[in-house]
Amino acid sequence: MRFGLARADRVQLRIYDVSGRLVRTLADRSFPAGDHELRWDGADDRGRRLGPGVYFARARYAASGYEDAKKIIVLR
């Protein structure tokens, strides 16, 4: 997951399954200004590999209040 920040901000990046359950928190911390990349290994917060299917990545930016979501398809 790539994102850029014009100035430092606290970012939450979470992965949800199709039923809306939170399966993984990739980030919930402050990032400096600039470009950033976070990788999801397909596992949940306990380290268990999740099955194939559709997931959603949701990003929230604290300072601006901006939110964005993207669909992820896992094909293993």
C-alpha cells in the first residue's frame, strides 16, 4: 500500500474482510512527510494466513480527516 503525505500525519491503515470484520492493522502511527509503502503479507493480526477472497484496505488520516478505501483480491 503506497501513500504520500504533504506533511507529517497520523495514519491508520487497516484490512477488513468482505463482512466488514477487521483482520489486520498495518499501521496506526505517525508518519513524516513524504512517500511511504506498507506491505501486507496476507495474514491476520495473529499471523495466520487468510484464505483467497476479497478484502478491503481502509486508510484514515488524522489531521485532514481524509479517508480512502481500496479493494484487494487475494488469489492463492
